[in-house]
Amino acid sequence: QVQLLESGGGLVQPGGSLRLSCTASGSGFTMYAVGWHRQAPGKQRELVAFISSVGMTNYADSAKGRFAMSRDRAKNTVYLQMNSLKPEDTAVYYCQADLGRSSWSVERYWGQGTQVTVSS
């Protein structure tokens, strides 16, 4: 049974930092492309960061220069380092990962979200 687990959210003051983790729990599969999405109350879900199966990253304009994704393939874990956090970064952050036992059998999974609150 594959599980996609997020951690690292919490309360932080403006200007602070958090590192979110997204780990695919299970065996016999590979983590391919992964994205971090966020959704604030009253707003649509937004893709804020993305990492491809070969490690290429891309970021929303709101995240560029402040957020960075990385991955540890051995641990099937992707990280989102968030620096210089602003109140407008407050949202539930969701990990979305493509997982599969081969490139022919990839399925998309969503985590249940982790709350990030930036407030003084």
C-alpha cells in the first residue's frame, strides 16, 4: 500500500523558514514528478513548485527566490525549503507525486496536506 505523507508545516513568524517533506511510503516503486500545491481559504489551489523526474525544478512567481525543491531518491522524499516567509504564504500545502513501479504504470497521488501559518 502506497502512502504519501507530508510533514514540516507549522506556525512561523514573517521572515522565518520552514522545510516541508513529502515521503512516499512503500516499496518497489519510483517517485517521478512531484509538485507542491497550496490552497488558502477562499482561494483556488495553486501550484507553487515542481520537480521533474530528472530533477528540473520550476516555481510560481510568488515562490521564486524564496522556495526551493530538492529530492532524495533513496528515501523517496521530496523537500520544499521555504525561506523569507510572508503572511500570504499561509495555506494548506499539498504534495502531489507521480509514483510507479515502471514508467508504464505511473499513478498520481495526493497527500492530505500540511498547514503552514505565517503570522506575528
